Amino acid sequence: MRSEQGLTPNYAFVIPSVLKACGHVGDQITGEKIHGFILKCSFELDSFVSSSLIVMYSKCAKVEDARKVFDGMSVKDTVALNAIIAGYVQQGAANEALGLVKSMNHGFCPTSATISTLLPACATAARVRVGREIHGYALVTGVEEDIYVRSALVDMYAKCGFISEATSLFSRMAEKNTVTWNSIIFGFANHGYCKEAIELFNQMEKEGAAKLDHLTFTAALTACSHDGDIELGQRLFKIMQEKYGIEPRLEHYACMVDLLGRAGKLVEAYGMIKTMPVEPDLYVWGALLAACRNHGHVELAEVAAMHLMELEPESAANRLLLSSVYADAGKWGKVERIKKRIKKGKLRKLQGLSWIDNL
């Protein structure tokens, strides 16, 4: 039953909580059933319930359904808007996110949460102009000083390769959280400023104000990999576990395989993969295959490619990379066979190394 003010206290708490749980585990089916119950009882008029539906559908990768809920709201608040924007950004639909904000009535005033949620959609060089416009709006409205807004701005400029802007913002921040540090370290590492990235990592560790997390070490290991600093990379990989109690994740192993592979230590890289406590993913095997391509190691390239094809059987990219390894080794017969398989599109899920024997 509904109270005079809206949902009964029980439903007002339970429905959003259950929807949140559905979104967290990606249980779209249960979420849709609850949505049906909400419509049956006319609970969709409650903005908190509608916002919870938007979050649930967005996290279940059903942004279109989330948008339908949003469009059906008689009163659209910033909570609902931020939820749908986050959904668009998470699904890579940046244009839709930006278009939605622009389509809102002139009386609508984006909050700091709106801006910090929207900025990741601008984190490519192609959209940096829009990002600058949002930055200008943040300055005019006085929310640029918000730590989450400024962290999002640092992240945007760093990912776009505008390191000087990112550094300027970062240096003017009185308070820096883990996200801010990670963003600037990643920005330096991914754009060739590897030693500077490590200096920032050391500064973050020394100051101790922000907690180092798994992404901090991913950024630092990326810098080591791009700089070819095996000794430092191995030391960071060790202290991450022993000093900070962070168990290595797939991205850390991918960085280490890439680091060893770039240095030509392919057997050592493969040995690390074989001792991993978790199943290697596309990035781990991809790092090994790329290293084999660069160093002309045919046998390990075949092993890496076999695993990649098991994980991604419909992709031609891995076969083309293996074809390049064969071409460099002068194995033209195998090159032609791979090309024929790609052209015919008759690609099967391969077991073991049998597919290599048939080339």
C-alpha cells in the first residue's frame, strides 16, 4: 500500500535496495520483474525508485531501457540524470551522454556530481573541446574546486595527452585522493613520461596522504614496462604484495609479461604465465604474442595465439599477428593458410595445439 506521501516506508527502502543488488550482480531478469511490480503498483512516480531503476538497467548494460525510464519521469532530478549519464559513459556512449545534458531545459543546473560523471565521456582527444567547455562551466559555477570534479578534469586531460594542463590542475589541488594520483601517474606513463610517472608514484608513497591501491601499481608497472626498467618493475611487483598486501590481478600480470617481453625475456614471461594463480586473459596472452612478434619467437607465438583463439575464437586480429610472426620467419606456407582461414571465415574453437599441426 502507498502512504499519503508516496511509498510505504517498507517499500521505499526495499525496492531501491533490491534494484541496487540486481545491478551489482547484473541480474537483469529479476530487475525487470521488480520493474513490472513497480508499474503495477504505480510506484514509478517515486523519483528515488525511478533513479534506482535507471542505475539497475545501466549496470546491466541496458542503457536504452534506462533511458526509457528517464524519459518517462514527470520530474527529472539530478540524481536520475547523473545515473543515466553514468550508464552512457560506462557503455562508451559518450555522444548520447553529452547530447542528453545539452537537451535538458535551461533551468537545469548540472551539479559537481553531474560534471565529474560526464567528464570521462570527454577523455579522448576528439572530444577534448567539449571537455574544455565543461571545465569552463565548472569554473563559472564555482564547482571546479570540488575534489571529484578536479580529479575528473585531471583524468580527462591526462588521457587526452594534455599533460601540462593535467599537471597544472594536479599541482594546485590542496587535497589529492587516490583517484587523482592514479590519473596523473597513468597519464604520464601512457604518454611516454615514464620516469616522471615513477617520480609521482614515489611522491605519493612518501606523502602517505592517499592510499596506494591496485590501480596505482598498475600505473607504475605500466611506466616500468614502457621504460624497460625490469629491476624496478619486479621490485614494485614484490612490494605490492609484501608491503601493501595487494594480491596481483590480471592487469598486473599483463604488465609484467609485457615488461619481460619487451626486454626479450620471453621464456621468463611464459614461465610467469604458467605459475599464475588465476587463468590468464586476453591481455596477458596478447602481451606475450606481441612480444613474440617483436622478437621473432615462433614457438611461443604459436602457444600464445592458441590460447587467444580459444578465448576469442571469432577474432581475426590474433591470427593476423601470428601471420606476421610466420612472415618474419619466412614460413609463407603457414601465412597463406591463415589468410585462407580468415577469408573463408571457417574458424573453429581449437583445442590444444592441434590447429598448429594442421597449418
